[in-house]
Amino acid sequence: MGIMALVVQKYGGTSVGSVERILAVAEKVHATKSSGLDVVVVVSAMSGETNRLLALANEIDKDPSLREQDVLLSTGEQVTIALLAMALEKRGCAAVSLTGPQAGILTDEIHGKARIQEIDSDKIRTHLKHGKVVIVAGFQGMTQSGHITTLGRGGSDTTAVALAAALQADECQIYTDVDGVYTTDPRVVDTASRLETITFEEMLEMSSLGSKVLQIRSVEFAGKYRVPLRVLSSFKEGPGTLIKLDDDETEGESMEQPVISGIAFNRDEAKLTLRGVPDIPGAAHKILGPIGDANILVDMIVQNIGADQTTDFTFTVNRAEFDKTKAILHEIAEELGAAEVVGDTKIVKVSIVGVGMRSHAAVASEMFKALADDGINIQMISTSEIKISVVIDERYLELAVRSLHDHFQLDKR
Amino acid sequence: MGIMALVVQKYGGTSVGSVERILAVAEKVHATKSSGLDVVVVVSAMSGETNRLLALANEIDKDPSLREQDVLLSTGEQVTIALLAMALEKRGCAAVSLTGPQAGILTDEIHGKARIQEIDSDKIRTHLKHGKVVIVAGFQGMTQSGHITTLGRGGSDTTAVALAAALQADECQIYTDVDGVYTTDPRVVDTASRLETITFEEMLEMSSLGSKVLQIRSVEFAGKYRVPLRVLSSFKEGPGTLIKLDDDETEGESMEQPVISGIAFNRDEAKLTLRGVPDIPGAAHKILGPIGDANILVDMIVQNIGADQTTDFTFTVNRAEFDKTKAILHEIAEELGAAEVVGDTKIVKVSIVGVGMRSHAAVASEMFKALADDGINIQMISTSEIKISVVIDERYLELAVRSLHDHFQLDKR
């Protein structure tokens, strides 16, 4: 990519979890700046801070006003930007902190889950021109009418990528507590190996499936705005993993592309089934409409028509929204004349991901066979061009992931 | 004052020091709102929070960037406004929180000690019109170019009064941990009694002399903009003390006005003397100019001409600025050819305050006699129309205050 002129670096909660860590981040940032690059830094709240604030809110109201929760939580990152700016200035590195609103990050009005709509980057550019490192509070923005919003937990990655896009940065570096993207979680499979590169599509599937390295929205953003993204560790040196555009690959690289890049899993889902739904047109919409209206994200969806002209409709949601979803489903069941609502929170989703899958048709059956050989029952299946996901009993998670990691020889990478 | 339409209530750090206290404040605010009044609430950071944040900053830099310190400290009040808004909404009382910048509080650019220049109260008025209690973060504002500023510690009182003035509120109620203004500090004199009313001038002298009930700038503001101010307790019921305009008094009340309203004292001062200053025109300016330029506030000033055509120049500053002031004085001494710089931090200022003093000439000599009778040596004297201050050795503070309280029969009020 030639000479880099501007990098956006993002440091998460553990990377800025103490004054010592903040001083270490200041050293890294200063070194980057001293190498001749312009630097914009995005930081999260110090680890534990967001939970501390949420606990205060919950002492007052288990279900507090989301507008006020945003006012509350946005203080977490504001503390970090000020401390990091102080640490840089102390080193003699000119720096200035900006809250999300000050940085011109404009969002929609959905408190707690706001989306960035526009970035007015004039202020940041002016500070960069004056030779300053600009430190921006992640995770937060402002509506057109001046209300503080948050992008949802972990949204600092999205802030970093959005800023990198708006400023046409040469690279967006996400510093985290892992040194790259792995073939799967090393805590589950000890032979898991770091990927040098991964495509945006693969990363997207890995993120959405619960590999917690990056927020999915940040990867979407990065892909959409063609921002080169690199995941690396704030605790040890190393090149990390570069997330690259699919069309960056030369033919040669593509040839070497393995079939499967990684195994992802998600322990945070729960399964809900509406049994005995009359098989009439529009039933699916009648079920999912109210769920969507309640801002609940639905992941996998499976529908089978039974022999008796009724159908079973099954889907998964985030486990935290299980009770809320179940309550809504009961209302829908009554309306539709469905037989019953059943649910299960003791499930996990396991997926294999790889762009190489496109040209290898037999991957799905290989996966199912590997699971069957270990006696693991598959409850739901969902496939896309570069991923196959299954829902299984949560007790079999580790067994399934290790078995698939072995089977697709991911330790050999 | 007839029917009150709008009150501004201010709750300090101890009043919102825990979730329980915030819930209690919400109850008070809700009761006021339910009585038919519009309410704007100004809050401080939860007690201890500002010190916690300062400690973090000081771990990084003993003398951090004041701009960044403002970004850091302003989070303290932001947490409180969000929690109080949640507590009110939980009670079914519509509320909205606003940070200083959101509330349209515009200040000058002096970080850490900013002064309010203008309040754009449109947003607050709109929320009030919609029937909401508006909760504003005290102590903070924004410069014209969008930097976050703080008004200095305790500046929440100033925010409350400035808002009351801008909104033409009918009363500005300062809730604190004392139930009013006392003839002196009850911890020093146990027969100290609560004043029903006090004039702005007296209050101003009491505040500036270290009676910590109200910030002096808030009293100045209130006097200037003719905002009726009431000090009352957030912990127990009671009418508190009303601070009223001098010209509100009828002749009858004025007749009953005691000579002395209270005894104030200040343990936070230190004394500095420049010895052997050549007695030339402009010497005082040459001494105080650089001190003022360094934003150091000078309180008492005494100058005596000696026999040898040189003069001793003595003044007091806040004890925290003693070292800084001394360093500047050494430079000045060299420049002016002064003999030496001496200083003393072990002093206190004790003052008697009262509008009744105006028509009673003998008050000063009575005060000096009372102190002399107890063997207390007076180091400096300063007088104004309604106050007489002396500087004494700090060891005699309690003795001096009790002696004067007795002498002027303040326990009989």
C-alpha cells in the first residue's frame, strides 16, 4: 500500500484497563506518531467501568431509560480519552481528546444500539494538521438534535472503522487482548493457529458467529468502505491478522486458499419454537414482524411443514432476549392459533467458515459426518455460501469444535 | 413573592453520594414538581467521585493538562444526571438529563476555573414546556469552540444560580448537608445558631471568608441578577436560610438588625511577605501584577513603610498556591532589589460580618479588645464596610471564634 500517512488505532477495554496499561498504550501511540504517521486513536472504557455504571443504573431501575443509560455509559470512554491524552502530553507528544459528539459522530436515534449516519471530520482534520494525536471516545455519538447515543457494547470497533473510512485512513488497527484471528478459540482447542490473513467475508461470518475478536458491524463497515483492517495484540509484538478484501487476492493466493479457514461458535444463543402454526401465507411474517419491531435480532430460522397442514417454526435469538421473545411469541401464538411455544437456552451454534467452500461441494456432508461419528445430534442447520452452522446441545460444544478442527486439519496451518 | 412558577434546586455531592441518596433526592424533586412548580435540578458529582478521578489523573501526571482534566472531571456530574433522571422516570415523573454543554452553558476558555459567559436556555425551556423535570450537570460548560470546561470545584452552585437568572426562576434552592447559614461553624462553637435570613452582602463576606455553605461566585451571581437564594438541608426538613437583597428589608426589620450576623474563618490561607521593598511608585503593581498573571488570587494585602525608606509588603493567598507564589516572589524580589521573601502557612483568618456594623463605629475596637483579653496576637488587619478580618496564629482559631461569638452574643439569636 506504499507509504502510510494516517492510521486509526483502536484499543479496547483490557488494553486500557489500568493506568499502567494506558501508559503502555501511550508509548505505542507515541512510537507510531514518531515514525512519521498521523494517528487517530479510538478507545473503549477501562475494563469493568461499563459494568460498574450499569450496576449503578440497575440499582435504580432494572430497565432504565435507554436515553439516560447512554448519558451514563458514555462517561466510561470519556474518562479514558482524557487519561490517554494526559499520558501522551506527559511524554511530550501533542494530543487532544474528543468525545463522540465532539468528534462529529452523528447517529440515528436508537439509544443503546445507535448506528453511525455521518461523520463530520473537520475538527479531527484540523487537529491532525496541527500535528496532534487525536483521541476519540469509541462507542458513542450524538443525534442530529444533540442527544448522546451509544452504539451498543463493543461498538468502539465500529467507531474506529467509521473514522478510518471518513478520514480515508491507510489502515485501521484494532488492538485487543489476542494477537490475531485464530482458526478457533485457543481456550477450546490448544492447537488453534493464528491466520496471517482472512477475507472480510470470512471475518464477517466468524464475528457474527460469536468469535469475539471484532464487532460484526465494524467488519461490515470496513468491507463496505474498503478499509484495510488489522487485528493485533496490545500486549505483545507481532503482525496480527490482516483482514483483506476478497479481490485483493491474486489468483495464486486464491489457489492456496484452504477450504475451511476457521471454526466459530456462539454460546449466547437460545432457541424458540412455535409449534402447530396453521400453514397459511404470511405466517412467517406475522411471527417475525413483532419480534423485529421489538428490536430483537433473530439469527437462524428453520421451518418445516408437518403432515397435518401445520408447521413448526424455530429460530434463535440472543440468550439475553429469550424471556422477552418468549412473551411476544405467546401473544403471537394466541393470535395465529398455534399449538404451543417451546424454548431451549441450553444450546450452542457451531460453524465452519471458509471462502474455499464455494468450490468444494462436499464440505457440508463431511461436517455432518464428523459430528455424527462423535455421537452429536444436530438440532438445526443453516448454510450460506461460505459457512455452515449447526445448533447442538451445549454439552457437546468442546467436543464438536475439537472434532471439526481436527477433521479439517486447521492445526496444520 | 406570590405564586412560584419555577424553582431551580441544586443538590451537592453528599446529597447525591449514593444510589439511596439519589432516590431520596428524586422523591424531593418529584414532590416539588407535583406541587405544581416547574423544576430545574442541578447536581454535583457523587461525593468521592471527583477525587477518584483526580487520583487517576495524578497517577499519570502530577500536573496534567487542564483541558484534559476538564474532560475527565466533567464525567462525574454526567453520571449523576443520568442516575437522577432514571430515578425520576422510575417514579413516573418525566425527566431529561443535560450535560453542561447540552444545557447551553457557554464559558470562557480558562480550563479548570472557567466563568459562565452566556446561557442559551432554549433547550431547557422546551423540555420544561413539555412538562419535564430538567436535570443539568453542575460545574461544567463548553467554550464557543466546543471544548469542555469546568467552573472549578464546587462550581455547581454557580451553575444553579446562573440558570435561575437565565430562566428568571422564582427561587434558587441550594440543598446541602447543613440546614442553613449559621452564626459560625457549629463544629467550633456548639451554641452557633441558624440565621433565618442574611443579606447578600453578608453572605458574600461569609462565603469569601471560608464558610463553606455556598460558593462565593454563586452568591455574587445571585446578588447581581437578583435571584432569591435559599440554603436548606437535603437530609432534614426545614426552611433553611433565605439570602435576600438588602433593599428587601423594611425599615422595621433593619432596626432589629443585630450589629454582627456571624463569625467566619478560613484555614486555607497562607501569608507571604516581601521585606525591604524600595519605596518607589508602582512597587505594589510590580509585585501583584505577576501574581495575578499566574491566576493566583490574592486576599488580604497590608503594606507598611519602615524608617529606612523601604517597605514590607504582606499578602495572603490560598495555601495550595503558597509554593507557586513564593517562587514568583523570589523572582520579583531580585528584580526590585528587595531584601527577602518570608512566608507562613500556619495562619488563619477570622472575621466578623454584619450590615449593622455600618452604623456602629466601635465594633473594631471591641473585636480587638476581645482577642487581646484572650492573649491572641493580631498579625494583619483588614476592614470593609460590613466586615473586619484579622490574621492570627492558627493555634488560636477555636479560642478566637468562641470568644468573639460570646462577646457579640450570637448564641442569643
